[in-house]
Amino acid sequence: MVGTTGAIAAFIVLSPFKWFDELIPHQQKAHMEIELVGSVEIAKIQAIFEPLDYTFLVIEKGKVRPMPPST
């Protein structure tokens, strides 16, 4: 009886938190590294990822260079 009452109380208390969590916007972030072998054109890689709404940096042998905005 006590377990059932506790489960019901937990459900009643925690349900509004789930509802509120679904109302607020979420944004997922990740860090991904791609090592390019050979002579791969950066413009081709940028063309692949831009429609997916990704932002990224190109790193060359210790140099960090932000990608220019597409036109």
C-alpha cells in the first residue's frame, strides 16, 4: 500500500516537470572531428554540411581558421 501511494505521489509531483520540459526549446550540441586524407577540397565538405545547418572550423596543422559564411 505504501509503495503504491508513493508511486502515485511521485507521478503527480513529477508529471508537471515533464510537461514543462517539453515546452522549452532544446538545442543539442556535439563536437566531431573529421580527418581528411589526401587532397580533399574544403568547399566540397562545406557544401555537404551546410544544408544540415552545421557550423564548423577547419583546422590545419595547428592553425584554426573559421569557415567563411556562405553566400
